[in-house]
Amino acid sequence: MRREIITLCGSTRFMNEFKEVERVLTFEGKIPLPPAIYGKAEKIEYSKGLAKNLFELHLDKIRISDGIFVI
């Protein structure tokens, strides 16, 4: 059986909500792909280059997913 892969999408200021949805999806036997960095929630500033790389990584997660969950 192949497990369903779900990419979590939304503003990283909602870190707690992301973590709760990640937990629920995991309990349901799904594979959630959350953000790697919660820049807004953790008040992390990063370069334009890193921002571009993170955005591209997010798009790659969506491409390999069976669906998305918007928070």
C-alpha cells in the first residue's frame, strides 16, 4: 500500500496550526510535507537567494504530492 503524500501550504506565521495538521495527517496514515522553515513565526530573515530556493523546494514538494492542505 502506498501512503498518500500531502504538502502543507500557507503562511509560515501559523506554525502551531501547521504542526497540529501535520500531527492529524500522520495519525491518519498520511505523509505530511510541512515547511522546512517557519520564517514568519520564528522571525527569521533570509536572503533573496535562500527565499527563492525555499520557494522552489516547496514547489517540488507539491509536484511529488498527491494533494495539498492549505492552512
